[in-house]
Amino acid sequence: MADSKKLLEIAARSSIPVLLCGESGTGKEVMARRLHAMSDRAQGAFVAVNCGAISPGLVESLFEGSCRGAFTGAVSNQQGFVRAADHGTLFLDEIGELPLEIQTRLLRILQERSVTPVGSQQSIPVDFRLICATHRNLQAAVCAGKFREDLFFRLNVFPIRLLPLRERIDELRTIAVEIWRELSSRNLTESELKSLCQFPWPGNVRQLKNVLERFQLLQNLGETLDDILSSEPWDFRSLQNIHVQELSASLYRSVKTPAWKSIQETLLQCGNNKTKAAARLGISRGSLCYQIKIHNQQLRNLEN
């Protein structure tokens, strides 16, 4: 993450197109807004567009605007996304979801740096900073014929990769403290921070924020952070695509995970009381629940 911050500072010194790559929930829009705020276009508009939600039939009017009477329902002039970002920043989120026919339209806008509103014959020049974001592998999409190669090279001028939270264990504590500070006047305990660091966070920063927000609301009702983490979605199958040794080193380099045999013996000694067993093993209750969940999943996989 330190590298991405440095790259962000460098990119902010120019109007170079930036491509933010990373898993869902890693904070790509947050980084895009930060880049805009750091640039000399900070006084201009920041226009965010979700490319996955754009209808092909409306692409021309949404991107380039339209004139009154150009089509049924066009009761007034509309400037469109691109002109709205004039002298500011246009952020195209999930650019990999953009259909091919819309990619062609976007490529023309980037080449000509102008738009032609629907119902008009006059091109209007625009000056905007382009930032795109995607969780997809655009190079693979190009090879598969799902993304235009010429557009890819227009976007991939200054790529910045945002690491998933499971690869940012050293920074996770700081992120959690910053989020929690906005939610509560009390500090997170060392035990709570330890529990957060032991969770794999498949939903990344977005999931971390959701968990802390829920904990802030439920803590006065007796819910502990471990209780909330124990019920949090954790898809083991998705993590099977990650090299097991790399994942283990990333997730647990600061906490040694007990062998399954030790976990079984300790649970038996504690009468299956997970809280007592976790304390005896030197791990959090949430971590113990994850180990049990992993073991049960492995057994089910073997049965299948």
C-alpha cells in the first residue's frame, strides 16, 4: 500500500490517465477521490460513473449529453457525464464491465477530446482528467476479445494496483483504528485489534467498515467483535484459488495457528467451550471458529 500511495502522489502532479486495479472493496473510489483532491483540478467536479450500470441504449446521451427534443423524453438540454467533468475529473468505475459497443464510443471521446450531444451537429471540446478502476484483469479480457486493445492502451497509462487487505496486515490495524475513530469515542482493545488482524477479509476494506459499523451498534447489547466476526461471510472456496502457503504467511505471520490436533484436544478439555479453548490456545475466539469452519469445509470437500 505504501507503493500505491507514492504512485498516487506522483500521478497527482500531472493530468495523466490513471488505472486503479484491485479486488472489490479495496477502496478504488476512495483513492480516485484522493487523487482528484491532490491534483490541480481539485476545484473542479469529480464525476463518478458506474460502468456496469450503463444501458447501451442511453450511452450516447449519458456520456455526451443531448439536446432538447432529440428523442422522446428529452425535455431539456443535458450535458452528460463528460461535460460535467470539464476542468475536473471523470472517474469510470468498473471499466471492465463496459460493453464493447460503448467502449468504441468512449475511445472516440478520448481521441478527439470532444463530445457531440445527441441532436446536435456541433462538437464541444472538453478538458478532463480520466481515472478508471477495475477488479478484472483487462489484459485477459483483451485476449478474450471482451475489451478493445486500443482502449486498453489509452487507459493503462499509469496503472496503480491496490493490494487486498489480507496482504496489508501491517496496515490493517491503522485502517481499523481510523474507521473506528469516526464511529466511537472509545478505543478498540488490543484483543479486538488482534481479532481483526486474524480475519482474511475477502470483502477487503468495505467489509471491514461494515463489520465495525455493526459492532458499534451492537456492542451495548452484549455483542462482542468476535461474535460478529464468527458470523461474517468467509468463503473458503474462493481462497482456494490463492496459493495456500502465501495465504498462510500473509494472514498468520504475526499469530501462530495451532495444529488441528491441539485444537481438538483443547476443545475436549474445555467441554467444547470455544471461549475457554481459545484463551488456552492463545488465539481469539473468532480465530478458533475460523479454524473449525475450515476443517469442516475440508471434510465436506473430501466427502464430495
